Amino acid sequence: MKNLVVLIILFASLGFVLSVLLYAINRSKYYEIISLYQKKYTLPAPYLYSSMIGFFGAVTMAYFFIRLKRNKSIFFLDKNSEAYQFVDESNVELMRWMIPFFNIFLLSFGCFVFLISFGGVLSLIDKFTF
């Protein structure tokens, strides 16, 4: 059991570090795609805020651009908006790194949530058993 928990901790930590490195390597592409989008369209308020807080907002912005690329509905953006036409061949190259970044971050986040939940359950079991 301890080995499994240690393995999950290592996996989650490695995923987080990898997502930070992916962001750091592709930061210029990140800001370029945001500026290209803002030249033509206005970002919805939550995504505008996320675009200004660096790494901590990058996951939300990756979600936004991935959904835009797949032509899926996006919170706070009308389905009939012309913004869905933003993605073209040059923009796709700038967004290529976002899918692995988003998936690695979500997997890492999920592992951390599992560990916190598992720890809370064990703590409650310890507290309420005699």
C-alpha cells in the first residue's frame, strides 16, 4: 500500500514538473496565440483573466484553444460566434503543444486530488474507529 501511494506521489509530481517545463518551453507560442486571437476577437472575461496570470491560467487557456480547435462549445462564448473560425493552419502549429500540456496537467491534478481524498478518508477512519 505504501509503495502504491509513493508511486502515485512520484507520478503526480513528475507530471506537474513536466507540465511546468512544457509551459516554459512553449511560453512564447502561448503568448503569441493569445495575441493573435485578441487582434481579431475579444476573449470572454474568465479567459481574459486566465491569459494574464501566466502558468496558473495556462490550463484554462489551453482548454479554451483546444475546444476552439475542435469546434466544441466553450463557456461564455456563443456557439454562433465568429471566433470559432480563428483556427487555421498557422494557428494549429502554435497550439500543437497544448493538448499534451493539458492532459499531463489534468492527470497530475487528478492524482493529487486522489491522494488528498485518500488521506482524508484514512484520517476519518482513524478518528472514528475505536
